[in-house]
Amino acid sequence: MPRKLKITVDTNVCVGNATCEIFAANTFALNEDRQSMVVNPDGDPEEKVLEAAENCPVSAITVADAETGETLFP
């Protein structure tokens, strides 16, 4: 069973280029302010979510294990 993820987007840092949507379109979407938001933390496999976070040009995405609190990225 895949682990549950806690995914956060720092809206003070996000520039809305939507790279996260390219890698994990079922997890991220842009809001009305053109900033990324998590729409479904279980929408994509962990690998895709981590890939999205790693490719964010401003490192606005944090990913952690929801049960243990262990930071997976950054």
C-alpha cells in the first residue's frame, strides 16, 4: 500500500509556471491567482509527486510522509 503524503505549496514563493502540473496533473492545479495548489494528494504516485517537487523552479513544494512526518523533499 502506498504511503500517504502531506504536500504543501508555499504560495509566497510559487510563481505559477505550472511545472508541477506537467509531472503530477492529478495532484496539482493552478488556482485563480495562478499559483499551484494541491487538489488531490493521492492523485498521482509518490514518484510523480516527488518529480514535480524536484522540478519546481522556485522550490515551492514540500513533500512529507503524512504518518511519520519525515520530509521526503526538499
